[in-house]
Amino acid sequence: MPDASQQTRILVTQHTQRVESMSKLKVLVVGTGFAGQGHAAAFRATEADVVGIVGRTQKVVADVADALAIPYHGTDLHQALLACQPDIVSVATPGGAHYAAIKQAIAFGCHVFCDKPMTECGDTAIALYQLARQKGVKTAYAASFRYTPSVQHARRLIAQGAIGAPTEVECISHFNLERAIPFGWSHRKEDGGGRLNNNFTHTLSIVSAVIGDNILSVMGDLRDDLGSAPIVEGVHNFATRRDFIPTDLSDPALKWGQSNVEWSYTVLARIQSAFADQPVSVLFKHGGLVPRFHEDHIVFYGREGAIYLKGHYGSGALFHYTKTTGWIEQPLPADLAAAVPDVPGETEQCWHILADLFVKDIQGKAVEPYPTFAEGSQYQQIIDLIRQNDGWADVPQLS
């Protein structure tokens, strides 16, 4: 038998464990694919308690819950909310399924962490943003590649005056995606597909994080140069969709779905920066189906220099230019390197950082501003404007 002092220590330990368990935020994840599993890992890293997961297909959600040791699983969000009583709902489904899930979560009084795109259009995004404000819940919008260490490095340098007043930004990327990727949500506007929803959201967030988020005006040109894609059963995880590309695309039994959304875009924007007295001109150029000749990149130009980031989301090496030095690669500062979450994958690392900010904010701790439904609803409105494609002027023809 333990003596009195040992019994006291045991009782204190048990009480502490109960208090910690009660104080942990409870998270319900909606979505079972790459994003859903990534969100679950990100919230667990914050020491929140992932209490349940919801998916469309019973077997899939059961298998994922078992693999991730999540205690509750189901296909009915309302029932999951009642059973799990979560503090946070993390929405990780394709964008077209976001509205109904987020609306239910907000009505239940939950804080909401949502992947991009926020919804399929500006109207529904605005409605959810207003609903969240009315209900007094916190929101996070995971256009989160702004949190790569190289982007954070560029943000610091520009704030310190490394390029002088910013004048231009260019974001160039060419993905050369396989045209035979099975038909799914990414091919359909109504399901949150398209390159604007799934590429532009990240680059716009990156540029806003570095030079400022006062977006003044925008115009663009879009192109659906895909046409159609094969319909294949069994694709449940976006990250593994390439594994389902048919080996024989000429098979007459193969069914095809028609794309109705952009696969390439060119967007121009004017953004007011606190570091400049004139609006900064920004070019966003993305070719989803065309090959790159040289590396994708993001470049910030200023009156006194420039910063070049390798990679389509600027997550590679950083080079600083001045007239006297030319282009010189800059090492990542030690504090930024140390802050990178110890998980594989840039996407996952960025989710971890945003989830940590979100949880700390809910707990009442001081955090820096992060993207919320305010940005999410604004981005969907911007995408709607670009898709209207009203920026063209007729040119006088040669006689």
C-alpha cells in the first residue's frame, strides 16, 4: 500500500490530468482525405483533442478513424456534433461541400478552421463570414503557404527596407498537370474546383502577407484548356488521384466528364502597401497544364532592390538583389529555421503553424493576425470578379 504522501501525489496527479483533459479544446474533423488527415495531425500537435471525424463513405471514414486512432467516426455531421460536442470544427472537404458543413458548425457555436477555397462563390462565403461574426465564433482560413520560412524571411527583409519601397510583384508557376487525372471536384466550378480556388488563393495570401493586404483592384483572363477527363471510381484521396489514371485512354468503355472551370489564369492586381506611397502592381501567372522551362518563382521588386523566391509558392531559396551586390542567396535566419514544425511536407508544416495560432487565439493568448473568413470571403469575391472576365477593351482594327 502507498503511504500517505504517495497517495497525495497520486491524487494530485489524477486531478491535474482531469483538469488538463477538461481544458483541452475538442476538434471534430470533416473530411477523410489528405487535408482531413493533415488537419487532424496539425491540431494534435497543438495538444488539442481530436475527438471525431466525419466523411461521406462509412468504410472510408471508419478506416481513417482507425488508422488515426480517432474515437468517433460517422457520415452525419449533425450527429457528430451532438456526440462529440466539439469546440472546433476543421473543414477539410472540397470547397463545394464547405458551405453546409460550416453553417452547421457555426450554428452549433463552434470555431471553424477551413481549408481553401472557403466556398464555391462569393455570396456563400460572405454569408458564412457574417454568420460567424453574428455568432461570435473565431475562424481560420487555410490559404496557408504564407507560413513557409522563406516567405516569412522575405516578409521580414521587406519590412526592414531591404528593397526600398515595393513597386512590383510577379508570381509565375507552370504545373504541367496530367490531363488524364480522373474527373472530380477539381474539374467543377460548383464543387470549388479551378486553379484560382486552389492556386491563386495561396499566392494572393503570400503577397498580402509580405507587402500588405489592402487589395485595391483586380482583373484577369482565364482559360479552360483541359476540356474533359476520364471518370474513374474509387478516388477518395486527392493526394493519390494520379494512381487512378487509366492505362488505356482510348478504351471505348471509358466515360468522360466535362470540365467547366479554368486551368490557366493571368491576373493583375493593385495592392496598397504600407511600405510604398503608390499601389504595387502584381502579376499572377499560372499555367496548370503547361510545362515550365525554368523554375517557378515569386519576385518582389522595389526602388532599391529585389527579392527572388524559388518555387511556385516561393518556398525555395531566397536571393536578394542590390545594384552593388547583384543577386546573392541569403541563408534562412536561425530563428525562422527553428520555428519550422518537425513534420514532412510544406503543406503540412503550414497547417501546423496556422492551427497553432488558431488554438492559441481561442485560448485567449496573444498571436499575430492570421487569415480568417474575412480574407476567405474577400478572396472568393475576387475570384468571382476575375471569372467575370470584364477587363477586355476592343482594339481598333487595321483597315
